[in-house]
Amino acid sequence: MFRSIAIVIFLLALCACQDSAQGPAPVPVAVPADAEKRQAQIVQDSSVHRVEHPAEALPIWRTHVAQRPTLVLFSQDPFLLPIPEELEREALELIRSGPPENIADHAAPGRPDPLFFPSMSVRLALQAGFFRELIWVIPSAHDPDQLDLATLRQQLTEAGILSESEGHSLHAASEGFAGTAGGVPFRIVHPEQLPGLEGLVITHFDLSFFGELYRNEVKTPIHDLGREMLVQVRDKSWETLATTLTAGNRSGRVPLDLRFLVERLRFWLDNPAQLDAPLPAPWREQAQALYLATFLETERVAEKLTKLCEEHPNEAAFHFARYRALRAVKQGNQALAALERSVSLDSVYALEYLPLATTARDAGRLEKALQMQELAEKALPNDPLIRMRRIGLLFELEQIAPLRDLAQDLARLPWSDIYYPETEEQLSRISTLTENDLKSFVFQE
């Protein structure tokens, strides 16, 4: 449950999401002096911070704990999953007073022994006393009147995002729904219901918010979608202490095609006057390519993106878009070269090798699948969950020696008894398999 409870898309079409375990009132945080100094180095001069996942935002949020701001969260996922009870005390100690660099490390993607997952980050922040209120802005394109309280309450509690008591606390309010989460007031609002707020605010944007609203460049141009939301926020004149941005690609919530948007949002937030200016020329060219792709103008799209990559060779997002375009025109080798270039500039794009491996495997091209798998591992070497995917391929290829070696290496890792209770045992069994065992052994991927 803890690894990947997806927020049902149907939920967001009908209602909104809420929170989790309701505990004692949050305790004010006393941050040690050395940790405080390191936090100051993290925050530096900018009030806009781009990170990969919400656990990396926790040290930034902690910097402002003395002001007890309101957190306004724009995301498909509210990051409110409860932490296992046996880990809660240790996690809260880390969140409240641990070295800032250790916080995200304990929730790093693929870590075999995580203390918590990024999807638990907001709940931990509430329980740690970082915020006096949480406002969750849900990415619903439906009319606010269509949000249904009963459906909302049921789906949030069944998903484990809210405790039963928190679910029952939800009630209709003048703007959306209100209740409690993590011991603090909690509101769920539609994008058209952004409230006026008194007091200090921290805003957090996860790309899943825009990914859920995006359809295509004809119906919902992505730059317009991002800019219009930021303009709405600007026009509210909230007293904002800081803004954090998460790309969310490692969680699987956000397609790699939209990864570029996180840097565009940061640019606008750092330069708010640009919200009223025309798009920079390279962005405009990319937007035109996306528009043409909607009408299947594949050759023109590939030409336009090839030129854009020549003019801006160090923009990973442009190379990734070119990879997509070249695949569409069946230029496989050139497409893989474009993907390789994007990965060299931004390793997270290596996640694309995983669906390529799956496609090749489904087509019976096991050697090609193994090649794609190994490229993903090379670019993201610190994620054993990615390495684990190679086991199934080696089974099908009946490569017993590499299979045993890989399982042996993975079995040595400190797998969590709470999050991955059977992993070490299964890997240990695989590491001793013989060729005669291959056909009878069942590997659970």
C-alpha cells in the first residue's frame, strides 16, 4: 500500500482529496543551530525552489517553521499517506531536527530501506508542526458544483489517505470542503475557488496538477495552463514566504513529456513580470511543435525539433521531444540517439528506457529489452528497484549465472522489513537457483 497508492483519476473528476492520520496537536519545532545554518544555505536568497519530490522540500519548509505559514498545495496527490506507526517517531525526529541533507535521503526513490516515502511528506510536515493550515487545490476541470462530498470522503478513506475520523470531519464550506488533517485545519478547493488568505503562505506546485488538467495543445496549451494558474495565484496577493516545485517524474505521476514545465514555472515565479510577456522564442517553437503533433504532422514536428536542438544543444527537454518525434516517423536509431543525449543532460529521462524495455520484451525481443534495461540502470545506478526489473528478463533469457549474481548483489542490500518484507528472502532464493530450478520457480515481479 505504502509504495504506490494511486489517486484514482475518477476521484479528481468528481471530487477532491484529503488527509490522513489525525494525531495529537503539532509540536513546535526547535531546530538545532547547526541544522539551522545548513537550512539557511539551502534557502539562500531565492524564495523559489525546484526539487524532484516533496521530501526534498521538507528542509525548505522547515526553515519557515517559526512563522507557521499556511501550505497551499497544487497537486494531484496530496502527499498525505500515513507513515507506519513503528517508524513515525523516528521520522518526526528527523523531520523536526535532523540534518537537512538526510531528510530527502531517507525517502530517496528506490532506496531499499526508506524511513518514509515522498507520498507521506505533507502529512509528516503537518504532524511536525510546520504549518497551521493545509489548503489542497485539486486539478479538476469540472465545475466546482460537481464535487461530491460523500464520494470524496469514501474514496479518500478507502485509499488510506484520510483516517476515518478525518474523513468524517470533512464538510461543505463556502469554498470547497473543510475538515482536519494531521491535527490542523484542512481545506480542499477547486482551482476556481482560490481563497483570500491572511497571514503567511508557502505554495507548492507538483507537475501532476498540470498533468491532470492537460489534454493537448489545442484544448489546453501547456504554457497557457501553467501561466494562467500562476496569474491567478499572483492576483490573490498572498504573503508568500517561499514556493517549492516538484517534477514528480520518479513517482510515475507525471509523464516525462511534461518534465520541461517545472523549469518554465520556476522562470515565471522568479520573474513574475514575464507572466504578462510573450513566450521566449525557444518555448514558442516547442509549443508550435507540440501543436503540430496534435494533428499528426510528424515530419514537420521532427524537422522543427531537430532545428531547435541544433540551436539549443544543452536543453534536455528539446532532445527528449525530438526523440518522441523521431520515433513517430520510424527513425528508431536517431530517436535513441536523441534520447541518449537528453539522458546525458538530465538522467531522469532514463526512465524512458523502462517502457522501451517492456515494449521490446512484449515483442519477444529479449536482448533488445535487456539492452534498454541496462541503459536505465547505468543512468540511474542508485535505484535497486530499477535493477530488480532485470531479474524477469534474465529468467526469460535463461541466463542463470548473471541472474544469480544480480540476485546476490541485491540480497545484500538492507531491505526494509516494513515496506519490502519478502524481498530479501526471495532474492536469496534466486541467488541459489540452478538451471533445473528455472522452470519451476515463480518470480513475483
